Amino acid sequence: MAVAAGCFVWTVFPFGPPDAPEQPGPRRRIAYVLATDSAPRVPMLLLAYTSSGAWRGAAARPPQGVLEFDAAAARVLGQRPFHMDLRCLAQVPMTLRWLPDLGLASRGVVGTAGVRLRARIDVAFSELVTRNRNLIEMRGPR
């Protein structure tokens, strides 16, 4: 299975402070591939952060850029309930260092967003970039 925009993949998404945001994180987690760039010698991925469970912020509703996936929506993607935070992104090379399952037949892909879900995510990301670009935190090697 190819790693492409719209896939959910196992990665070592970089943590933020106190960990170095340009280094792989200390443990595997699933991230969403927002975009790919095959122009460089080593293809690059733009990943969006995901975390299991519902949004746990102080507000009653998730903030702009945070999408929640209940049990039914997550099951379609081969996952358990989670949220995606489009305010936390990482640009990483498509290598084993960043995607430890890349050498497997599955390539680390655990699910793929359908057309409607991709459109929902793209709209949420576009609105975030247009209205609150300063809220986006970029991680990954520079």
C-alpha cells in the first residue's frame, strides 16, 4: 500500500518542548498525511497530529482545527476514537527513521480517508490557515 495524502500512518511524530521538535518522537503514534511532495530526492510528508480519545481541552467544544472521531467514525478507519489537531503539523522525510513500518507490506498505513472525509479535513485545514495561521505549530527537521 502506498503512503499518500489521505492515509493514516504509523510514525514517530515529533514531540514538542521539552523534547526537540526536529527529532523523531520517543514512541509510535498514528498521524494523518495531509500532503506529499515527491519532488525532493527523498519524498516529504506533511503530517497532522492525532491522539486517541476525545479532545480534552478546557472548552466544551474543540477549537478550530481540531476534529473529533467517535467510535463509529474511527472504526471505519481501523482505529479507536481519536481527535486530529490540524494546529500541530510535522514535515518529515518519508524514511524508516520517521515511519518505522515503511519497510512492511502495509507501509504502516492503518486506514485511508474517503473522499468526503478528506474534503472535511481539507476544508477545516484551509479555514485554519486562512483565519488563524499563527496557531499552526510546525515540527520536523528543517
